[in-house]
Amino acid sequence: MEKENKEDYTLIHISHLHPLHLTDIPPAVAAAPTCHACRLRCSGSIFECAPCRFALHPPCARLPKMLPHPSHPAHPLSLLLAPAYTDGGIGGGFFACDACRRGGVAFAFHCSHCSFDLHPACAALPESVHHPSHPHPVALTYEYPFPAGTHLVCDLCRNSCDPMQWFYVCIECQFGGHVGCFVPTSPAKEFYQQTGPVQKDAAAAAAEADQAAVLLRQQQQQLMNAISTANMMSANANNFLKSAMMGGTMPGSTVLRDMSETNLEINFNKPGSEHTRREREKFYAQRRTYLN
Ligand SMILES: [Zn+2]
Ligand SMILES: [Zn+2]
Ligand SMILES: [Zn+2]
Ligand SMILES: [Zn+2]
Ligand SMILES: [Zn+2]
Ligand SMILES: [Zn+2]
């Protein structure tokens, strides 16, 4: 209402040269873009540069530069816009997430002292969740709390848990299981899907990450091309790129937004009403006038 705020609708983000606009993706769109930060499919409201098919989930666009995380109390984690483990070329590397043990090729929360890495979605998992099938909350657990060699069988899906992955557990009752089974809405659910006993195969993870790395390289090549032709912006752009590669600051991103869809709805999905749509169109129109 009165609080309609222009900042809600457009965003300059360190990872892209052009302004991003808040856009609604209707559910079940076949060609929905992939979020540049987390590589997961977009739905609902996203920040988008349509000509470049560049998109960010709103929470991914607002990740903090530094993040203290209970899974790694020794050091705060820094946000990197590309994996730390490149082999010379830009974006050549991938990281293995210390939460889900799956590969990542995009944004990461990283500790350079310990080579500790988290997917932003894994970093945003709630520390405890309540599941209707159990009277106590289950806590997110970073270290396997049971004797080595014992199997924790997920109490929801009855498949065994990978002791290397994080999971949710009520220690007193020894009740718990997969993150993907317990967490209600996090995008990280996709990383913890269970089809049986999990044997993480490093080669398979690397191959999976490789494919995504090719995509990332292509996008970053486009970014480089855009930079070299954008004479007007060249000084700025180079600074942008430099700090992007070093995990630099991101304008407008001071607060870690919970990555749950609930939060996405609260903060960003208020659209839908005719009024909001009109307001947004008005804002875009004003913006165009301003730019011309
Ligand atoms: Zn994302
Ligand atoms: Zn663009
Ligand atoms: Zn992860
Ligand atoms: Zn560390
Ligand atoms: Zn399960
Ligand atoms: Zn319990």
C-alpha cells in the first residue's frame, strides 16, 4: 500500500551487468529460467534480466557477504560468486558441499582456511523443524552422532541415511532422518532426495558438476564479452568483475533471508493483486522515462 517501495522491483546485483527486475513466473512454465546463484529452477517471483535470461531467486539475490554458521563455528563463511577451486580459468572449478556432499558450481559460502563450503540453500536450512509425526522438534545435525558403522534409518521414508550428510534428529528418541524428508519447503530438499542407501560417488558428483560448469563458463564468457564491449561502463565493470570473482560486496544485500518458500511468499509474493501489478507497471514506465 503506502509502503510500495521501488527497491522491491528492481535490483542491481554484483553478479550481472544489467538491472534485474522483479518478475512473476507462472507455475509450470516449461522454460522457467534457472537461478544463477543456486542453479535451481525458478518459480514464483524472481529477479530477472530477460534479454540475458539471467535470473536470481529473491533470497539468493540477498545473500550476505559474510555468514557465521553454526556448522562451522571456527570461522565466518564468505560468499563466493563462483567456486574457490578454479584451475586457472574463470569458473573452471566446482565445490563439494559439506552439508549435502553434492557438487556445486555457482554461489558458495566458503571458508578459505578450512576449504569448507556450503550451498547457500544448505546454509539456510532451519536449525530445527517440527514434524507432525513426532512430538519433539528435530534438530539439524552436522556430525554423525551415532557410533561409526551404525545405520540411521530415516523414520519417514525408511531408507538409510548417509552419515556424511547433515540430517534432522531428535537425539532423546533417536528419531530422525533425511533433510529432504523433514524440511518442509527449502530448495535444498532437492539435494537430499532419497532413493535408497546413499553411496556418494565422487566421480559421479564431479561429472554432474562438470556439466553445470560448462554452462557457467558459457555464461561467464558472455559476461566477459558484455564487459569488453561496454565502453561506457568499462571501469566500473572491471571492478565489478574483480570483486565478483573475489566474492565481493553485493549492493543491497545485508540480511540473510531465509530461503524457505514461505519467506519468499511473505517478502516477495505479495503481487498477484491488480493493484500491485499496476504499481509495478507504473514503476517500470517511470524507470524507462528516467533511463531515456
Ligand atoms: Zn537461487
Ligand atoms: Zn542482462
Ligand atoms: Zn549442499
Ligand atoms: Zn574454517
Ligand atoms: Zn527419508
Ligand atoms: Zn523425540
